[in-house]
Amino acid sequence: MNTVTKFKRTWVALALLAVTLIAPAAASAQSPWGKDYFPNVTLTTQDNRQVKFYDDVLKGKVLVVNFMF
């Protein structure tokens, strides 16, 4: 695995960690954490599939992230 790939994976992992910490607040209907708060950028999965950060990864879900190095 080259340095660029490690760098990208690290940033995706950090973004997912941040989302995991914020996700319980997103479940509340009166919460400010919604589609207008999170960017809907395009990400590439480990399977080289393009997904939208909010629409495909966050919306209506609770996330759990596990890091192993």
C-alpha cells in the first residue's frame, strides 16, 4: 500500500470517527445535525465504488467505526 492510499484511508477513517461521535444527535428530529450540516461529498470505498457522504453513508443510519493498525 502506497503513502497516498494510506493518507486517504486515514482521512476517511477520521471522518467516519467524527460522524460516529455526532450520529446519536442526528437521530433527534430537533437536532441541527442534518443534511445542511454535513457535506455531501463523493467518497471512494475500499471496493472502488463512489458514494455520497451524507446520502449514502450517514442519512438515517447509526455508524460504528473500528480502527485497527
